[in-house]
Amino acid sequence: MATEDNGEVIQLTKDEIQKTIELGQLILAFARVERITCHEDGTTPESDTDHTVMLGIIACAFADRFAPNLDRGKIAEFALVHDLVEAYAGDTGTFKVMSASDSEEKETREAAALVRIREEFDTVYPWIGRTIEEYESRASSEARFVKVVDKVLPKITHILNQGAVAERLGHTKESKDEFLNHQYDKIAQSYGSDQPEALALLSAFHQAMRDSSEVAC
């Protein structure tokens, strides 16, 4: 029970309480999704919640320093939900130049997961599905900024684990360069085209992967 500023008592319904429990369950499932990236030991998989917290803090901190014109509250909201569909769709390893069929299959799985999330939570918590859709639409500068910074994070983990995952995936220096060049060009020509600060961060970490002997494949 809580009281609003006007003195009115807020009484949650059984459905609202149940949906809050189910939301907690969804987030715990989200935390169990293992990404292809790893912790510093090179063997412990990074979880989706590891990744989400890293993105939220780095994106907000970087925006505060280099893109103060952006709304950090919106950045944090987008970071929180940006991968939530993976609780149902699973993670897709993207350290490769994906084919059109790979991309289409990923989009199909994630679209179905979003439909499921909206069906389960829109009656009580419509903010979740609405914010995921707003992020995926890339209509705002904040959404596009987060989308670019999201692509920086795997480079950080690859550097921290000294390229263990890249080696395990069979990457060579040539295949790694091909991927990095393809990814940067694709982002710079699409949702990152008006995000010079985030693109500068991405470029810096692409170069760090190329230069560091620790991640040489």
C-alpha cells in the first residue's frame, strides 16, 4: 500500500502483483541467457544482464562526457531493455559478417519474442514493450546512440579476455579485419550516420583490437 501526493491510497490489484512477479521471473530468465562473449578468464560466459549493466553505465558516462546534448535518462531506459527480447529469443553471436538469411532469422525470432512480451505485460506494464519498440525504431538520437555503443562492448570483453573467444571462433587477423571493416561501414552508413561521438568510440575500439597483441588472432 502506498499514498500518492494528493493523499489517495494506492492499492495494487492481484493482477498487478502477479505481473510484477512474472516480470521478475522474466528478468531472471534474461540473466541466464549466455552470450558468446566471455569474462576476463576467457571461459565464463557473459550474461545478458552483465552486458546490459555494462551498456547502461558506459553509454551514460560516455554521453555525459562527449554527448551532453543527449538525454541520459532515455539512454538508460533504452540500455535496460535493448536486449530483453533475448529472454525468449536467445542471443545470436554476431562476430561474423552475417548473411541476409542469418539476419532475417534473427529478426524473426526477436519480433516473435517482442509480441510475447507485449501480450504478457502490456495490460499492466506497457512501458516495457513500448520502450523496446521505440529503441528498435531508432527514431531518436538516444536510441541510435545506444545502438552504436552496444557494438563497442564486445570489443571491450575481447580485449579483457585477451582474444580467447576470437581464437575459439577460429578468427584470423584477416577475418577479424574483414568483420570490423564491414561492421563500421554498415553502421556509419545507417543508424550511426548522425552519431559522431559514438562512432568515434567504436572506431577507437576497432583500432584497439587491431593494435593489441593481446587480441591478435
